[in-house]
Amino acid sequence: MIPDFEQALVGLGGLDIETGQFRKALDPLERATTLNPNDEVAWYRLFVARRGSGNESGARTAMDTYRKLHSAAASGNGLQGSDSTVTPQTLDKSAPR
């Protein structure tokens, strides 16, 4: 595992949640929210993992952060941070099938 690949950490935490391993999901999700504190998915999954592991206070904190980020994105253009620099992609129609 690459320790600073935030999206991979979010995915790993999601897999742990899906299998009911909430405590195991905590470390990668907490690391992901440290690496990218604006990632709504990471905060939501951290909320689920904390709630599932019995940490109600931590779950509330994660949900509050998620809601703050979500409402900020909803009031703006929906793009956050470096997302605004994403370029449109096109398909190569001459590529072999």
C-alpha cells in the first residue's frame, strides 16, 4: 500500500466497512482525511467507521465535517481544490476495438 495515496486509502477503508471491519477501516480513513481534509467521501466513510466501532463522539465530528464540506460544495460549483484544473477527455475514434 502507498501510504500517501489518499484515494486508495479511502477505497481500502470502504472495503473494510463493507466487510464489517469498522475498526480496521479507521486508520486508512483517518490518514486519508489528513492527506485531503476536503474529501467528502473520506469524511463520510470515517463517520460510518467510527459509528460502527462505537465511537459516537468521533462519528459526530466526522459527520459535522462532511456536512460542512457538502454544503460548501452545493453552494459553489461543485468543484473543490485541484478538481477545477481537470481537463475534458475525448475518445480516440480511430482506436482498434
